[in-house]
Amino acid sequence: MKPFINIKTAHIQLLRGTVCLLLLLTGCKKDKEASYNSSSPITISDFIPKKGGGGTEVLITGTNFTSDLTKISVTLNGLSLKVIGASATQIMAVVPKKSASGPIKVKIENGEGSSQTNFNYEYTRTVTTLAGSGNAGFSNGKGTDASFNFAGQNWYRSSGIVVDDNLNVYVADPGNHCIRKIDPDGNVTTLAGNPALGGYADGKGTAANFSLPYDLAIDGQGNLYCVDPGNWDIRKITPDGQATTWGFGSQAPWSIAFDKSSGKLFYASCSNPGNIYQIDAQGNNKEIISGLIYPAGIKFDQTGNLFISVHGDQVIRKFSAGTWQGSIVAGQLNKVGYVNGLATSAQFAYPWGLAIDNNNNLYLAGNGTGGGSTSNPDQSIRFIQANTYQVSTFAGSNNAGYTDGIGQAASFSAPGGVAVDKNGTVYVLDKNNNRIRKIVSE
């Protein structure tokens, strides 16, 4: 009976939508004289459907509309919807792509009305494989012809992945002792480091040597900064692959971040206690935050606030620019789980890499366990909304695997690093799968 009920319900909903559309169009034809009255308010009493993605046609019901489409403006979060039909009491409009949830507003001349409830925007997030054969090894090439070594030893803990303004992706490849570059077409090359020789040496391209490159940061000029806990050093790498020593850490450096608002470089040691240090071009270390329990991913927002995924505490902490006053913004202290929702009720499971987009939304690589545990409760990329810090799943789920697909139907295995480009495309260092994955919204 259940399948029959679902099908029947679907037909009823389809019929309802069709009837509404017919009523609207009929109303438009019969009510050609309907016009807005500037002395009366515009009201929105309802709209259907209540949720959807780009291209969704929304039927808005209210009062004091007009049938003159040229006078109607409908917006959702400031983005204009295309109006395709209207009468004195109904408007049909199309939701644009890459919008967001919020109230629907109708404006006619100097009058404006707003819905009392939000339209819930639903993104379609498609996960594909950008590069990597899936086997631990080394080879350059295009897409799946290339090979990385993120999981050749289960203790490798790379979170190093960043994107420049030209949409080149850079990856710290600890098993191959080098930094890899992936161009927008998926071609993988070696930027710096010798995959056949781990060690310590400055130089250009393969003349440079790294031991365990774990994390990367990028500045406004496209220079990379790499931390290497095998050497305890921080290296600067120019866009043409010239690697020079920036300095050495007061503790073994595991993660790194560049604050574009101040032009300063910072690193963290994933220890207990683990500290956050500022390090200048002369290699001078300045401790700014101390006593964290295994700090992992560190990133700055657009105004210089520092966010840290504290692996040992299972929370995301924020440290305010200038004062470094700290607070927990998402997660429950010492509670391991995979729970979305309000910031205070969400749960994480050994969080690792972080990224922040241009709107200050956070992206979290959910599994930083040492061995890349496939039984860890979180095998996903989580999304943490700016300001509210509400937590949702961006892609993936609590199940480890390798599947390209949409949203939570896709799967990762121990995702350890995450980056986001200027267009909002997200990239994932998928440890156990030895692949770089790409997530495109819409």
C-alpha cells in the first residue's frame, strides 16, 4: 500500500500545481485591468512550493498585485526572480540559481510586501573525481592517470589543499615528499619536491626536498607556504616552484594559514597542548594562543578572525582578530558524533581540515583520525553557516567509500583536507581513496 499512497500523493501535488498555474494564467487573461493601488499595502499570504532549487517556479498569493509584468519585481535574498505571469492576487516567478533561503519579496512601484516564512533553497551538489587513480603511488598525468600517496602509510595526516585565483589546485603529497599542482583541466604536475627523495633542501622544482609536507596556505600573490613536521620547517614556494625556508617551528608545525587582512603567516602544532604561532619572514616565532588539545585545521576569515578545528575537543573555535579572545562556535565539547543542526547541538568526530569562502562560510573535512578510520562516524564535508554557525552536510555521509554522485549519495573515505575557490567550488583531499574530489553546487 505504501508505494500506491506515495504515487497518489505525488499525482495530487502535481495536479494541484497544474491547477494553480491554470488559475494564474486564466486570471491574467481575465484581469487585464488589474493594477496596483499605491494607497493600499502589498501583502503576501502564501507561496508554493516552500522549497526548491534553481529553476523552481513559485506561485505567490497575496493582494494588491498587478497584471503588468513590467512593474513587478520579485526577489529572494536580493536576487531577482523572473516573473512569468501575474494577476491582481497571484504572481508566478522563477527562482534563480545559486540563491539562498529567505523571505520572498514583491515590489511594485513604491510598495513592497514580504512573505512571513522563508523559501528554503536547495542546492544540487555534484561530486566528481578531479584527479587520482585511487592507488597509492606517484605519476603525473591528466585526471585519473595521475597518482598520489596520501594513504601509503596510515599515519600520513595531510590536510594540504588550496586554490589560487586562476583555479589551479595545489596539494601537499606527503607520501611522495612533494607539492603537486592540478590545473583547471585536471592535469597534474610536480611543482616542488622530489618524489624519489625525501629530506630537506631548498631549490626549484625537483631540486627541493621535503620530508612530510602536511598543509598549505596561499597568499594574495599566489605564493604557497608549506609546513613539514618531518623537518620542523615552514617553506615558501613561489608560483614557479622555487622553495625557500621561511623559518623553523617552536613546535612541530602541522597546519598553516595566511591572514590576508594583515599579511601575516601563522601555524599550529597538533600536540597536547598545541599552540598557535605567528612566524615572520625572519623566522621569528610568536606564540599567540596556547593550551589547545590537538588543533588541526586553521583558517582566517575576511576580517582576520581565526577559526580552528580542535581535533581533541571535537569543536570549532573562533579567536577574534586583534584580541585572540576565544569561543566555541560549533560542536559539543568532548562529544563525538555526526549530528547536524544548530551550532550548540551539532557534533563532530575528530575534525581536521578547514576552508573558508568569501562569504565567511566554513567547510570542514570530517575525518582526521590517524589511520583514516573507515568506522569514524563522519566521512563527509560539513558546511558551517557564517554568523549563525548552523551545521549541515555539504556532501558525503557517515559511510566511508568511493562514489561520485550528488550530495549525500556521494562518498569519501577519511576526507582530511578541503579548499574552496573564488566561485564556490569545493575541493577535497580524499585520503584513503588517494584522490582529489571536486564538488560543484548547482
